[in-house]
Amino acid sequence: MTLLLALDLAAALVFAVTGALVAARAQLDPIGFIFVACLTAVGGGTVRDLLLGREPVFWIADPAPVAVAGTAAIAVFFTHHLVASRLAVIVWLDAVALSVAVAAGVGVAYGLDLPVWTQLVMGIVTGCFGGLMRDVVCNEVPLVLKAGELYVTAALAGGAAAVLARELVGPGALALGACMLVTFALRAGSVRFGWRLPGWRERPPKPR
Amino acid sequence: MTLLLALDLAAALVFAVTGALVAARAQLDPIGFIFVACLTAVGGGTVRDLLLGREPVFWIADPAPVAVAGTAAIAVFFTHHLVASRLAVIVWLDAVALSVAVAAGVGVAYGLDLPVWTQLVMGIVTGCFGGLMRDVVCNEVPLVLKAGELYVTAALAGGAAAVLARELVGPGALALGACMLVTFALRAGSVRFGWRLPGWRERPPKPR
Amino acid sequence: MTLLLALDLAAALVFAVTGALVAARAQLDPIGFIFVACLTAVGGGTVRDLLLGREPVFWIADPAPVAVAGTAAIAVFFTHHLVASRLAVIVWLDAVALSVAVAAGVGVAYGLDLPVWTQLVMGIVTGCFGGLMRDVVCNEVPLVLKAGELYVTAALAGGAAAVLARELVGPGALALGACMLVTFALRAGSVRFGWRLPGWRERPPKPR
């Protein structure tokens, strides 16, 4: 359980940085940085907890993720002018945060003895909904639904890797590590080398 | 209760197809199709369940709607190039799904002995929020809030028809059938013949 | 508790008017006015209740806020052509509603014996999420995240004022009044005189 808490915290930290960088793009003030950072940091885990009926949600039971996210937002506020291309940094940090959050979601669902398919769904929900809220609220094109990139696919594959590794070597840090590795590898391959699933086509005529 | 389950499944199926077609417009990959399809399929019922405190939400208790939605998404992925005008198909299928989902929402609230006004609200929530999430996430203009078209109105009238029919002929399939019929008739009349409530005006100057 | 109920009602009323005016900008029909008005009126309080595990949410337990919001929407529908600049009215009424809702959120959290930081967060959530939903759903730029304006900051300062006033003069109407006063003063100063936190810069080059 301590491992899961650490994962939730790590995901909150990295997601918060992406949220703060999106706030920088939107030219918000320090409190706006904190607001978007916290929304991104705890959004996915909050939806997961609401769906599973875990109440109050994790960050009300223990404020550490909010404190971490707020601190990260302030740190970014004072340093974001040092970052040359914020969008590139956002995309890569988002990939890291996605990997960690998927592992946390799968782990929480496994800890509640939920069936495998629910573990996979909770991995996707925990990983994707924080960034989705960030992008919808700030009027950016959601990373999660960008054409021609792996995102939900990476989360799903990472969840599957966690389940598989658990079968092979037992539950624990190794299974969650496999999850993070597979999620990040697929997402990074997509961002860097253009890996994608078949089916996406170059600009077909968009029907009215 | 079996009837309600069947309605939830039917709504999930048709909403999933609309979600998958929106995913096609956004040029997503197969997993993206499944993601948007599932969000659309279970979104409205999930909000309903959260508001009513039914936890875990219906599709975690029984994965059938998610399985149906995922299968539908894959089927659409392999066939959507056969569809001439995706938007027209989306609008009409959305009308069917709305009708079924409103009936499911009203029925669930009635089964929980909630007052009539809550039944009407839950009909609207179940019917409208899945499509609303689909459109917000995919950056489409929400069908539910399109100027000059009946949508929430159709859902409300359908709910009222269910309540009325229940008074006249007793609860059961007939009342829910009346709900679906009225909802679909109003929505279809709006799409096909331009039925609308008074109050909408042609392009007034939009104040700053 | 009666005081809190009155605050929830007052916030619902004023938020509903802002929602109806946004519906007017979107040229919706009367039922659309009611839909957006109710979403705005109860959105923030609903998220607060879901996060805190208060179920069913407040407006299902007692329909008064929904009734008030619906009535306000209809009243606006018949009179909104009298309003010269809807956007200015929306911004100012939104400031009033924000102030009242922040006080309601802080008060509810205090009534549940939650720690101070949770009270502040619940004030922000109750105050900001209704308007955020209104703007996201209706495709307006969210007021809450407008660059160079105090919004979340005003909500946070108002919550802090409530906590401080409670320490000084005890809980009750006075503390909540201080909350409303501080929130409104900061928000109004930002709208009218351009008050802002440091950190916002005039149009920096937006990195890709």
C-alpha cells in the first residue's frame, strides 16, 4: 500500500508539472497555476475513486498529493521561462505521468480484488482523465485523443503488462514496474518515432 | 429489472456506435474508437449512478455494457468507410440512443421510489450526458445544445410521457415504450422537419 | 444549517441567471435555458458533494435549488432581450454567485468538521465548477481561467477570510459574510480596475 501511495504521489507530481506548463501557455497567474496543476494531478484518481465508491476520495483522506501538486506548480511558475519549448516538455512529462498513474490505477483496483478487466479500465481512467480534464478546461487539443498517436493504447498495454507480470512473478513492485515500462515505451515510441496502430489515415475528406 | 438492464444495454450499443463514428471523424485508432465509444455508452448512466449514490456504478457491477460498447466500436472501425455521411448517421443514431437512455433513466429512478421530478431529471441526465461528454471531449459542437433543435425538450417530454402512461396503464414495458416513442418522435421531428420551441431567433447580433 | 441552505439557494439563483444568459448567447430554446441554468446552479455543489461522499447530492435531497434555477431561467428567457450587454452582466452576476457559493462551500466543509485546507478547497470547488461547466459545455472561454484576472485567487482569499473571521469572532453569519465580501471585492477589483497577481505577461510568444 505504501508503494501505491508513492505512485499516486509521483503521478501527482509529474502531472502537476504538465498542468502548470499548460497554465503557463494560458498565461495564468500563480493561483491559476496551482488550480490547473491540482486538477491535472488528482483528476484521474478522483474519477477512479468516485467510480469505485471509495469515499472520501484519496486526496481528501490524505492531502499529500495536493500539497505536492501545489508546490510543483509554484516551482514551475518561477522557472517556466527557462523552458525553451513548453509543448515538447509537456508531452514528454505527460508520458511519464501517464505511465506512473496507470500503474497506480491498476494497483488500486487489484488491491480491491476487482476483476482483471476492471483493473485495466481503472488503469486507463487513472492515467487518462487528469490530462483530459487539463486539456478540456484549458482549451488545448486533448493529448489523449490526438489522431495518429498511441495514448489509451499505451495505457491499456501497460495494464496488460502488469497483469501478465503478476501471473509470472507475483504481485508487487516488479509487476507495477513492468506496467510503467511498457506504457512509457509505447507512448515514447509514438511521440518519437511515430508508432501507431493501423487505421489512421492521412487527412481523409471530413464529411459534414 | 431485466427490462431496465436490456434498455441500458441497448442504449450502450447505439451510443457506442455514435461515439465510434465521432472517433472516425477525429481519425482515431481502434483503441481510440473503443475509448470514445465506451465514454459515450456509459457516460450518462454513470453520472446518474453517481448522483444517486448507486455504487459501484452499473458497468462495474456488470461489465456487459462495456463489452457491448467495445464490440460495437470495433465493428464500426472496420465498416465506417462504408458510411456516406457519418454526421447524418450520428445524429439519427443519437436520437435512437437518447430515446432508449431516457427510458432507462426514468425507469431506474422509478425503481428507487424517487419522486416524479427526480425521475424526469434522471431521464434527462442519462439521456444527455453521454453524448455531451462525447462531443466535449472530441471538440464537436454538442448536439444537446445546438440552437434551434429539440433535444433536452424531447428527453423531458419523453419522461413526462412515461409518468403519464404509468398513471394510465400501470408501470412496465408500455410506459417505457411510450417514453421512447415520444422522445424519438420529437427529436426526429426536430431533425427532419425543423420542429422547435419558440424563442430561437435567426442570428441576432452577438453582444461582446 | 438554515443559513447554509439559504446560501446554496442564493448561489443557485444567481448562477442560474448567468447560465440562462449564456444560453441566450447560444440562442437556445426555453428548455435549453433551464438545462444550462440548472447545470451552472448546482454544478459546483454537486462536485463538492460527490467529493465528500454526501449522497444523494443536495439538490436530490431537496429540490429547492433546481426549482429556483428553473424559474430564474424562464424569467431570463422572457426578459433577456432587455439586457444591453449580456457578457458584462454575466461577468458581474458571476462574481456575486462566486462569492455566495464560496461561502456555502466553506460552510458545508466546516459543518462536517473537515480540516481548514479542505474547507478552502471546497470553497473553491463550490464556487468555480458550476461556472466552469457552463463555459465548457457552451464553448465559451472559461471565466475561471481567463488570463490576467483574479478568480480562483478571489475564491481562495474569501475562504481564508472566512477561516480568519471565525477565529476572531466565532463561526456564523459574520464569518460567511466576510468570505463573501472579500471574494467579491477581489473579483470586482479585477474586473473593474484590472487588479491581478504578478506573473501575467502581455502576449509572450506562444511556443508550439
